[in-house]
Amino acid sequence: MELLPASAHPESASNQLNEGGMIALSLVRLIERNSDELAAELVVKLETSSHTTDLRKVPVEELRGRIQAGNRGREPQTSSRVTRAQCTP
């Protein structure tokens, strides 16, 4: 009788998948709970980075709302749409 390593055992693989799913779910919930703080930090970085100067044309509240919606996994609730043409010089 040949012994398989624990990681090759079907039940072990199933447990690893369940653990991975639990970790992913925990991460998603953590991001959702902290979406306001994450959005605020990202807005500051976008406002100060030389790589994102065109994003400064987007109103801060709209930008923050879009970031928060993305963090929460849903469509942003915004009053206006900014097109790519509006962001190019």
C-alpha cells in the first residue's frame, strides 16, 4: 500500500480549497468594512502623484464614490459621467 503525502489526499485538497475561500471572503469583507478609509487614502495618492494629473479633473466626491463602489463590488452612484475625452489634454 502506497501512502500519499497529505497535500495529495483528496480530502486535504478540499480543505485547502475551503480555507482559500474563507481567506478570500475574509479579505473581501475587510476591504468592504474599510472602504471609506481606503478610498480617502487613494484619493490623496491620486491627487499628489505626477502620474495621475488628468484624474484631478474629476470632482473629488465623484472619484471617492467610484473608488468606494469598486471596493464594495457594485456600480458607482454618480450624478455625472466623465468620459475619457474629458480627461485628455
